[in-house]
Amino acid sequence: MKARVAVIGSAEFIERTKSVADQVADIELDFYMYQQPQEALQILKQLLPCDAVFLSGALPYYFSKDYHEQLQIPVFYLVQDEMTVASSLLAALYHKKISVERISIDLFDASIVSNVLTAVDIEVTPMHVMDYEHFLQKDLYDFNQLVSFHQSLWENGEIDFAITSVHAVYNQLHHLGIPVMRMADPKTALIRGLQNAKEKAEYRKSQASQAAVGYISIHSVLQRKKIESFAHAIHATAQEMNDSLFVLYCTRGDIEALSSDVLLQLFTETEETAVGFGYGVSIKEAHKNAMIALSFAEKDQENSCCYILTDSKDLLGPFPHKQKQQKLVNNHPDLYLIAQKAKLSPANLSKMIEFVKNKQIHHFTSADLADYLQVTRRSAERMIKKLSDHGYIQIVGEEMTYQQGRPRALYKLNIPIFF
């Protein structure tokens, strides 16, 4: 089955993409043209069904970021790299016979120009380069700033030619009579971008079709109708295991498309409801992961919540109140050796590392750890002692949050956490 990709960009970008489309097999393209990159947001809201979105550059990607991050399909853009800049400079130097120091350039990341010139031992002072990455970070972007950058250099006699990566800037400079060319996206980069879009779409579809099983634990037989309504909303088949437990069968795509409103409605209409979903390459694996996820939901301090355990043992939840991610499997060799030495399960070590990653302050008490892992205080203290005996945890202080009782020890993890 062909992957359907929505291509969003300027007229020139769309024409260049059309010229290489036949070099990527099993792909269908829908083209959406804008006049300004800011229009990408509105275009995204009007897309026909597709499997992936391919944007012409960083600007349309940035302007639509808040929206497309909520989509269930991959969205990415054609990245400017050294090959793009080198091709553009070579075209200007060869066809226009202009020296590098007489060229002004705008692009997303100015360091790319430096990398290209350094690679061929060219030193240019001054180098007229302006990037717009810092504008985007501060929400100050205005393409007129880029136009003014080139225009002032031209009017002051400091440049003879401009290279821009923004099509709207090209149109404006051309209108002003300033010699200008667009940043040249090599055909190989476009082909690579389309190929990447196809692969991402295929991977996303394969994930969406993965088996998913859900367990719902309820405390009243009167809630059965609500379970049936919830199952229908996520296109799942429901079976009653007993008076207080239901099992749902669906796909990962159904769960990932689940809106928080549907989940909130379930929890609003049913009291003390625990939900666990599991993904797997087989129904058996999905069942096992769903039961683990359900156990986390039943232990959670929230009255009603949902956890999801993926096939890679990532634990997501609790939904819909908040979301954190824990890794319930440890496949890094160094961490595996630490777990063996401390006689601690690799899964527990992984969860402890995720706990430290998620904390803004890396000192913690046994109560903090117990609360995060949803275990008893004694269990958390046993884990801490095992790691402490081998120097993987140390006491760094104590806190006295109550007027009575003993101070609580503050611990620090002595294990690298960014693997």
C-alpha cells in the first residue's frame, strides 16, 4: 500500500518536489501551497487524510508546532545542512563570479555556513550571515527583519548578492531590485526527505495496527453500561471477565487516538475505576502488559486513572490527570551490571533512574521514592540500602519537615542517568 504524504511549501518548493517525486516508490503526494510560512498552521487544519506531513523548512514547522505536535501522524521538515549551503555558495561563486565576502546569507542556523567554509579552509571577514533560530525561540520572527538585513547591506555597498532560505524574502528582495537567489535544496535532499516521509508513515501505520488489550476494574455492576459505551468510543470489543473486571480488545492506533475527554467521561461516570492498556506484538504479550498497567492504576493514589505499558516496556500515565514515563525494562549493559551487583531487579533500577530524571532537584527521601514507585516506604528503603551498600547511593543531608520525630535522610544517586 502506498504512503500518502501531504507536502506543504511555497510554489517553488512544490515544483522542485514534483520533479523528484517519481524517484520514490510507493508514495502518493498531496500538495498544499502557501504564500507565507505562517499559513502552514491553517493549512494543517484543512488537510485531507494522509499518513505523514512534509514541510518545506524550519519556519512552517515552527509556526505550526503547537498544533502538529497533537497530531497522530509524523510531521517533519526539510532540514538545511552543509550540502544545501555548499551547493548555494558554489552556484553563486561560479555563475555570478562573486567573492564570498560580498554575499549576504540568511538561514536557520548560521553555524552551517561556518562549517562549510572551515571544511575548505576559507576564512572570510566580515561574513554577512543572519540566522533566524533565535527569533523563533523568542517568538520575535518577522520576515521584514531578514529583508532589512540584506537591503541595508546592499544599500551600503557591502554586498553584491544575497542568498535567502525564505521564499517570501526572495520575492521582496527581487521586487526591490537586489540580486538574490533562493537557497538551493539539492535534489538528493528532497528525495531523501520524501523517502524519510514514506518510512515514517509506514512505521507509524505498523505501530497503529499493533495489538492492544485493556483491563478495566470497576466497583459496581451498575457501571457495566458505561464500560460498553467506552468500548464503543474506542472501537474495542469488550468481554466481561467477572462482576468487577472487563477486558477490551482493540489496536494501538485506537488507544493513541483516544481523546482525554472520552477518558474523563468514563472516570466521571464511574467511581474508583482503574484502567490498564498494554501493547504487544502478540495478543498474549498485550494481555501481560495490560495486567501490569492495571496493577499500577489500582495502586495509584488517584481515585480513577489509566496507565499504558508499551511493547518496549515504557509505562505511560497516569491519564488523564497527568503523564509521566517510566522504563520498566533495562537493556543497557552498564546498568545491568549495577543491578546484578546490588542484587536489584533491572526493572526497579530503571524506574529509580526515571524517578531521578523526572525530579527537578536530584536529592530525595525514601518517602519521595516510595510515592513515585507506588510501593511501601519499607520497600523503597530496601532498594536504597542495596544501592547504598555498593556506593551507588549516598546520604547528602537530612530534612525535618515535622516538629516531632526523626529527621528524614536525603539521598543522592551516584549512577549516570543519561544513556
